[in-house]
Amino acid sequence: MRAQGELIVQLRNVGKVFQTDALQHHVLAGINLDVGRGEFLSIAGPSGCGKTTLLSLLGLLDTPTDGQLWFDGMRVDTLARQERARLRNGRVGFVFQAFNLIGDLTVAQNVALPLTFRADLTRRERQERVEEVLSEVCMTHRMKSYPSQLSGGQQQRVAVARALVGRPSILLADEPTGNLDLRNGEIVMGLLSHLHAAGQTVCMVTHDERFRSLADRAVFLLDGRVVDEKRFRDIQAETDCGLDDPRVRAMLP
């Protein structure tokens, strides 16, 4: 668990607007969020509410339109793209729903990719890191295999290893069980829980309430804003009306 008051990510009144032709799409508004070191945070909400956009901001893939974003005590929303990429490569790990493994590379080569631009590591050190993280996810025996030779669950475990190889400050998972059957989903979530118990900070987007309960804390998003769980449940009960219904809109902040 995290030390009291020790934060990795801080968002202060963050908003995100996407410009499409002459239209502005307000995806996030007024987001205030802290992620503590060693915390397991779950982000929940319906499709289109801004979960993936929020994860992109937490992972330094994008910058907010409004507000301030802090990472490990450093303000990062004002950084140049190259500096943000350097920070992201060294301190953030990503696990995606679609695995995103490269088909013509072996398991070991896929896992080694984030270390490609790490000039501070020797070839031997990179190899040792790859072997270490593959051992953590019990995939050392498939180092020379290709993604097409693996099950979906095995591919996702390799994706987790790839996210860990850079020894990130935070691990971000976007619907990590979305393409898996129940058994493999449970295996991957067990792995994330094990990593969290060992001290890894994890931030996960999921629709699955069973897996959400494994997190220390849940953040609920609706219409691009953070709402409390009661309001989220109340609005969820109105899903037959749809979020465009005036009765549902009236419940939003």
C-alpha cells in the first residue's frame, strides 16, 4: 500500500476538448484526482464517458486542454512532446484490451520493445529484465514463441510483461480482460492483484464489477465528470431511459 500522502499522479481541474472540423467535443471537465503510490485504482463508467481519455492523460499519451497535470511531483502538462515521451517510456507501463503484440516478433522481442531506446541499459541488462518479467507472468517457457502460437490469456500475460519491463512507476490497464474468457480474465486479474500486492501502482479501466472490487478504490465517470458511487448507481438504474433523457441529465453535476 502507498505511503501516506505520497502521490504519483495529480489532476487539478482538468478538462479535455477535441476539435472536429467546426465542432468541439468536451470529453472531460473539472477532473480532480490523486493516484497514490502503491494504490490499485479502478475507473468505471459507461461507453463514451471519457475513461480511455482519462487513462491517456494519466499515462502522458495526451495533455489536458485545461487544468494542471502532475506526475511524480513534476508538472507535465506544459512539457514538450519529446520530453513527455521520454518520461512516459521510463515510468509508465500500458496494458491494452487488444494485446497489441507484434506478430512477426517473438515473445521475448515483444517484451524487449520498451527498452529499445533505453541507452542506460546494456544488452545483457535488457535480456535480464526480459527474463525477469516473463518469469513474473509465468511465460519464460514461451520466450521464443510468436503471438499467433499463444492463447488470448497468454498474449495478455506477455503484454503485462512488456508493460513491466521498464519498471514503471504506474501500470495502466485499459479493459485488460475485455478480449478474454472468464477463466483467462481471472488469471490476468490475479496477476494484476499479485503485482499490486508487491507494491506496483495500478490504474485500471473495467466494465466488470467482479474485477473492480479487487481495487482499493473506484472512480466513477459520467458525461466526462467524476461522480460519487451513489449518483453513479442511481443513473445506472435509469439506463433504460438513456443518458440523453432529461431526468438522467438532471442528476449530473
